[in-house]
Amino acid sequence: MTIEAEPQPVRPGLAGRWWFRPAFFMLLPVTMSFLAWMGLVGWREFGERTSSWAKLSGFAEPSTTSASGIVLLVVWYAAAVSVATIGWRLGTDKKLDPATVERISSPNFEKRYFLLVLAAALVGVLYSYYKIGSSQSILDSLTTQSNQFTTSLPGYAGIQTLRSATILAAPVGIYLWRKKVIGFHLMALSVLLLVLNAAIASRLSLFMAAFVFVTIMVVSRVPSKRVRLNRGRRWMTLIVIGAVGFGVLTGLNYIRNANYYRDAGVANPFEMNLYQMGAYLATPAQVSLGVAEAVMSGSWEQTGHRIDSINAAQPTFLQFTKVSKEDGLREGAFYGYSVVLESNFTTNSVFADTYAIYGMWGWVYAILLYSVAGYLFARLVRYGVVVAGSAGVMAYALSEIWRTQIVNYGFVIFLLLLTWACAVAALLWCRVDERAAPF
């Protein structure tokens, strides 16, 4: 008689979540980018074209398209999605220790894990503002929309890197507050730290924190029989989140770019944000189409080196030649004169930027890197709820394929290491408390 291993239960929140897969996270923003590009091109052809069109849309002339170039893009994205899906399936099939999952799902562990992440976030934000305040007036920078925050911080890893922990602390804090594991004051502090980090760095921290929060909600969700009611609430929640998100992005965009849009003839903050979102979405499609056409027509050949091009997948903290944003502007020469765009757009698709720097061999290594991201995404999402939230970091990294490669970014690797370190420390903390408890 043989005894079969007991199958591991499927987490309720993931059951039926067809969209909670690498393919969805990767293809949705790519589709939105090309739709935004077609929208801007149509507006340019049939609408009113202002003298500041290039500054507002990101490009003066739309890229030339061809069937062969479109086929190349389809093949490239299909390859990236396929390897990410393979990595995700490998991570899903790997068995977990039920005892470990049970320990990291306890309220005691969740609270200690949160406190450790919050402590790292607090130290990072306070140190960052100390460095900024010692070199300039924070208030002056805000009121003049000069956006000198980032340039006041060191361009290398250090104590200031800890501020990235706000990406995990705020979503976990909201979840645990709703669960009544922590008090309101701790939750409010974690959200405040996230807002302060967003003001320093960029909107990226808000986007990534949103992905972490969505992951936590999906993993922790318990299905209900009241389907119609749940759907109504879900849509209302999405509308409220969308409205609040647009408002926050409008404020951050105004702080950072108000003078730029005033020079282009736009004074309304909401209109500024609409132009920002349109150009932000459409420019990567503009560049990808132009580069794909140049590659397929043979007007731009960039083979790359089969060994050196592995830098396309190398962690950024191992890349010792750093390029600042001011020195890393993308102009026509960067893309072999195959694209027309404004040089202030510096994240113009993994497809185009990888080819420009590392050539075709770089494409191979960049695509393979997504298998690692898919694997980590699947592994993290199966550990408890608060630890599973870090799978949202990988989901966001996968979703950035339309714009920039961040899977190998230092702060992404830092967040994964922080998750592991805080989880181990929280487990040890719980064991110490258990041993110290009276019998």
C-alpha cells in the first residue's frame, strides 16, 4: 500500500485569479503604451497641433512602421512572456514546508515583520531628508518645482537606500491595521513615510507600493457568495483608488515638472498630468517601433558581444560605471538615428534600450532574466500574506518591460533581501518570545 503525499491547499485568494500571472502584468502596460501612441498620432493628424507638440507628446514625428518590424516586436515580447511563464510554473510546482507557512501566517510574526520593515524605512527616510536638508532648503525646492531632491543624495548604495522599505511598509501596515494587528498610529506612520519617499525619489515607489497592496489583497481575500455585491464594491474601490491615484500623481507631477509645462503653454495642473501620462505611455512605443523598423530594414545593426552583453542582466550594484540622469539623455544618435523623440525621455522600452547598449546578445540575456523574475514571483506569493506582498515587487518589475529593465535594479534586489532578512529575524524574535513565555 502506498501513501500519497497530501496536496498543498490552493490559497483562496489566488483561486480563479486568471490575471494574477506574469503574462498579464507584462502585456497589459505594453498594450496601453501602443494604444496611447496611436491615440497621440491620431490627435496629431486630426486635432489641433500646437507649437509645443514635441515637448508635450515626447516626439515631433511618429515612427515609421512596417509589418516586419511589428512581427519582430511580437516575437520579442512573446519570448519574454514565455520564459517568465516557465519560471512562474517552476516556482509554483515547488513544494513548501507547511509548518513554515503556518508560522509566518501568525499575527505575532506579521506584527514583528512589519515593525522590522518599518524601522528600516524610518531610518532611510530620516537619513535621506537629513542629507537633503544639509545641502539645500527642502521648502525652497518644493515651492520652485526645481526637483533637486534626488541630486542631493549619493548615487550609490548606503543608508539612504533603506527608504525603499517604505514600498513594503505602507501596504503591509494598511493590511495589518485593517486586520487589527497594529494600531492606527503605526499604519499612518508607514503611509507618511511612503509619501515622503515619493517626494524624494519618484512616483515609482507609489506604483510599486500599489502592486504590493494589490498582491496582499489578492492573497488574503476569502471568496464570498455575495458575488454581485462584491463586484459592485470592487468597482467602487477601483474608481476611488483611481481618482485618488490621479490626484496624488497630479500633485507630484506639479511639484517636479510645473515649470516645464508652463514653458510649453500649459498652466492647469490636471492638464499637465494628462500630457505627462500620455507622453509617458506613448514614448516607449514610439521608440520600439522605430528601432524595430531599423533592425529589420538593416539600417541599424548592433550585434553585441556574447560574453560582454551579459551586463544586460547583471545587477546594477555590480555595474561600477554609473551614468547619471543628466548624462544619460536619449537622443537620435543613441538609437542609431532611427527614432525622433525628446531627449528628456530616458526609459524607452527594454527592447530598444537593450539593443542600443548591448545589441542582439543583450536581448537574449534580458529575456532570460524574466524567467528569474517569474520564478521569484511564484515563490514569494505562496509565503503567508505579509511576505507574499513582496511578490508585488516582482509583479511590478515584470510590468515595467514596456519601459525599463528593473528586475536587476539594486533597490529591487534590496527589497527581496530585506524581505528575507526581516522574515528570518521575525521568526527568531517569535521563538525568543515563546521560550521566554511562562509555562
